[in-house]
Amino acid sequence: MNNPHNEALLQRLSFLARVVNKEIQHLTYSEQRAFAEPITVDKVRSMATDEPFAERVEAYTSRFCRLQDTVGDKLLPNWLIALGEQPGAAIDNLDRAERLGILESADQWLMIRQLRNQMVHEYIEVPEILANALEAAHTYQPSLIACARAVLADLERRSVLETQDRK
């Protein structure tokens, strides 16, 4: 990979690896704090007066969404380029990642994306939606992290990333 285009791709992937690893670390921290107690509809309703809890939920939501955005919108397309493929629409990239064994399920990823929208946009009005979305996100979090790590591991196996990029 000596041409400037390939060097730029390597730098971009190295940067994304560092970012994704930090995002996983931060999400895991926020998960421990937000889910220290079970998330219930009543607990979500308490966000109006329980600012520390509201802040923990906001941090978790933000970090969950950020990791999904980074992996889906940035890491997967650049990974496909590194494989010599042309990235396409998001659903096509997800389908390709599923076929290559990097992603558990493209359909599941799309469901997670809907959760993202519920956690970000609809929680203000309907506590039941936020409570359900948070619990679902918590359930899907391991799959999201596994996908990110699978892409990074694949890039390392292909000698596109150095081991230190994954730390």
C-alpha cells in the first residue's frame, strides 16, 4: 500500500480504530452507571427531577448512538474499501458485512438504528418508549460492540491495522 490513496485509507482506518476503541470504553462505562438499577417506566419518569440519572441516561444514549454511527457510517464503508470493494448504500454495506460474518444481522442493525431514533427523539414525550428503547439498546449493545471489534480484528488479520490501533 504505497500509493497516497492507500496511505490515506490506512491513516483513516487507524484513526477510526482508535476512535471506536475509545467509544466502546466510554459506552461500557456509561452502561455501568445508567443500568446500575433496572430501567423502568417510573425510573424514566423520574428523569424530570432526578438530574444525575437523566445525565447518566443521556451519556449512555449519546455514546450508544455515537458508536453505532461511527461503525455503520464510517468504519464499515472504509473496511469495505480496504477489502477492495465499493461501498454502497448503508443497507448494502450492512448486508455485505453480514455475509462476510462481521455483522450478526443487518436486520438487527436496522432495528438498533430505530432504537437510536426512539432514544434521541421520542423520549421527551413518551417515557414508555424511552424505557423500552433503553432496555433494548442494552440488550443489543454486545452485538454492536462485537461488530466493531470484528471489523477491527479483520483489518488486523489482513495486516491493515497494527495491533496497537486496537488498544
